Amino acid sequence: MAYLKDKGYEVRAFYLNALYVLFILLGSLFAATLNAPYEREGMVTLPLYQTCALSPVTGEGASAEEYAQEATDILKIREQNAKVAEENDEEEPARSCLEFLDLPATEEDDFAVTDWQQGAFDGQQTLFNIALATAIMNGLLFAWSVLMHWENFGISWHFGAQPLFSVINLGLFAGLIGNLGGIEDLNLALNVDNNIMFEMLNVFSVALAGLIIAALDLIGSNLVIFWACKSYKCWSK
């Protein structure tokens, strides 16, 4: 600790500690929301992202349009039940799961979804993978940033590579926003207020918060470091 303080690196090191913790939190919240367990009426228990669609619109064609209408009706029924429960001061009804079709009924069954839903299913798998990668990468960076506080452990490399880490985090959160932005009707109030996928939190808001913070870090902190740190030496030589 004394080494960091004497050299003027301490503020920058603590900033990185806090930044990585924040990204770990956002990535973990996103992944945990998608990965929450869901039991299919006494059948096999699966993660939400492999069971329930983020939006009633999951594909193209007549079958997809029929599914979208049925899923929208399910959300509307839940919305109406929630209003009735609120008026009667009763417990709010459970949110609705817009189940993918052709899911396994037991642990032994093969895992598959209907062809026109495959894109939505794969997209949710991608979202989970990106969120998990965000949490893991920033967890490793946090561990490294903590070790920097003692014995100057890799501090020059870490500070030198920080703009790259900023770009990677920005890309990860941009990937989340890009994949979510391609989902039709995702942010409709009817969907957000009644879909079980939004019960814990709004994943779009989490991804957007991460994107904004990552952008501010890339543009703001790295510029401050580049221009201002020359006066008090906040990087290692």
C-alpha cells in the first residue's frame, strides 16, 4: 500500500477495484436473472433462459404469429389478474412464462425447441454467455487489481493494458444491448410488467447501465489518466 501511495498510484488502483466490482455485479445480476430455475408444472426444472422467451415475438411465419398472439393473450390475462388483485388488496399473481415449444418433459428427453423459435432460443443462450463472460473477466481483473496493492504486482502491465480492458468491457455490454435490441416487443410495458423474465429485474436496464459506465470509463477515465496523470505520476515506469 505504501508503494502505491508514495508513487501516486493509489487513487487509480482503488478506482479500478471499484469499477471491476461494479461490472462483476452487473454481469452477475444479468446472468443470474436469466439462469434462475423454472419448474415446468412438475416436469423437468430448467433455467429461465432455456424455458421462457424474453418476448412473445420469437420468429417468423404463420406458426410464429399464432404463438405471438397466444403469448400476448397470456400476458394480457396476467395483467388483468394483477389489476384485480391490486384492487382487492390481494397477493399479486405469478408472472407468466412464455414457454418455448418442444421442450423436454423429463431429464432423459432430448433438448430441442421448435425451428422458428431456435433463433430466439440461441439468442438467449448468447446473452447468458456474454453476461457470464463479463462477470468472470472482471472477477479476474479485480483479483489482479487487488494484488497490485502489494509488492507492485504487475501494476505496469495492468495500467498499460487498462484502455484495452475498457474497450473489451464496452464491447461486452454493447453485445448485450445489441442482442436485446434485436428482440421485437422486448420493452413493451405489457411484456416487462408481466413476463417472468423481468421478475427479478429489467435485464435491458442492467445492460444499458453497464454500457454507459463502460463508455464513461473508456472516454473519461482514460483521458483523465492520459492528460492529468503526468503531473502526479499515476502510472508505473
